[in-house]
Amino acid sequence: MPNIEFGCLPTVIGSMPHADPSEACSQVIKYLKDIPAWPQLPKRSFLENMYVQFSQGFPGVMVKEASIYIDRSQDLGKPLEQLYAAYLENNIDKYPVSPDYAAGLHCFLALKSLPSLAVKGQIIGPVSWGLTVTDDSHRAIIYDDTLADAAAKLLKLKASWQEKALSQISRNTIIFVDEPYMASFGSAFFSLSREKVISLLEEVFSGISQLKGVHCCGNTDWSVLLDTSADILSFDTYNYAQSLTLYPTEVKKFLDRRGTIAWGIIPNELEALAKETVASLQDRLEEAMAPFTRKSIRFKQLLEQGLLTPSCGLSSLATNEAAARALELLAELSMKIRKRYM
């Protein structure tokens, strides 16, 4: 596994507002020369919705009329058996992500060899997928031990498949496991234990041999995610900077084991984006880092072991022009930070 010191290079979380995969890839490559990421395009098709995109091949899955659920009236025995057989044999080619589910990924892969430091991919996390996808009686599948385990195993295979595909165009790869539902951890809507969350995540991480990250775009108990084997912790710094400062001991331990923090400092909401400049974002980023420096973490270490990203996916910005503005701010902020401090 590569030990890369990113020094606040820029990358993205994944989703873009484009419908055309070629346009989306061109924009990513233009602004993110060091760590481009393949674009998820939820506006192109419901199949590219983050909860649907990696569902192909799951036993009993039904995708229709902008909904996804598990049909228990089907006999799930044989497809579950096939999934477990592929898992035991590590047959990752049995569960690929096809072009109709991820046009941006396949367009990105067609770019062949990229002169970048690394390329980034992403996959939905088992906790968020399991809490969002229900059976036909509207019960989240994560509360069924068999289906929850099957979901983690399927996502492990898909993460492995994706990493293998991306490794054809770059020597170094990064896969983020996206867990938006971790923002509900500890609430009445989330009755999973810390141990269960970590166990499900580690199952998926075990399919990623190079760098692996975990992303949550809300407030959560960061000690849970910092306690996993993730190499990168990605969070919405723009809106929730203070939330991570509550865990200085865990953050220090994470950094001391060569972990990287991805600072989601570029807003993905149109009104907020319109009022920001590179200078205002630099001030905001340094303010977000400052509390850690008062807890015996060096500012230089935060920079060296840092990535810069948008706060979350950019599809929420609605227009290609707004996404380009976000990426431009991101690239310029990275360059300014690197020139000043690195």
C-alpha cells in the first residue's frame, strides 16, 4: 500500500450535476490533475443514484419507478448462495459495475493511463445502503442479519472490482466508502452498535488493498470511524468543522499512524458557494485546523497529511457552471496553501 503525503492536494467526493459523462470527466481532469475521481451522475439516470449504483446482483433487488427494494417473495436462497460462493472464491468479476449504472466510471476508465499521482473512486457504505434499502414490508435490510452481511460482502466484491479497474489507469488508487447515514449514529433512528458498524465497514475495507477512505457529510461520533482501518477520514469541514475538534486524542492517534484527513472546505450549496473566495475559504480552513494545534498536533502535520475536497458531492449544485466554479475554487485554494506552507 502506498504511503502518500498528499500535502493538501485537491480531489472530489464523487457526484457531479452533469448528464454527459464525457463533459463530467473533462471537467474533473481539467481541475484535478493530481487526484482525479470518476464522476457519479445521478441526474443522468436513477441507476446512478448512490443507493442504486452498486446494487446490481444483490439477491432479490428490484429497481423501478425511482425506487429500490428487496423483493422477499422471490426465493433468495440460490442468489445468496451464488454471492457467498463468489465471496469465498474472491471472484470479483462476477459482480462488476456496468456502464448503465456508472457511465462516468466507464468513461473515466477509457481515458487509459493518466499522468496523476493517484485516481479516486467511491462506493456506498454498507451501513447507509442497509439503512436506506428496505424489503417489500418497508423494513431496512440492515436489521436482517443475513441480508446485512450479504450487503457488506457484495460491496466488498464491488470495491475490489472497482480498485482493479482503476489500477489499469493509475499505479495508485483511493476508494472512499461513503456513509452519509453515520450522521444519524446514536439517534432513535439508528439502533446499530458501534461494533456492528465497524464490523460492516471492515468487511468492505478488506476488499481494498490500496488506500481506503470513509466519508460522512454530517455530524457523527467520529471516534467510531477513526477506530476503523480507514487511511483517510473525509468530512464536511465547511458546515461541521467543530464536530471533529471534539475528538483530538483520536485524531492525533489517527495522524500518528499516517492517516489523512480530507477537509471538505468547498461548499456544495449554491448560495454559500456564491459568497466565498479563495481567501475566505483559506481563513475558514485554517480556523478549522487551529483547535487541533492547541492539542499538540502540528499545523504542518495537518497540512502534510491533508486532502482538500468539496463538503460533499457536487450534483446538488444543479448546473455544470456551478460545479466548475466549485472545482476552480478547490484547485486554487490547494495551490495557494501549497505555495504558502509546503
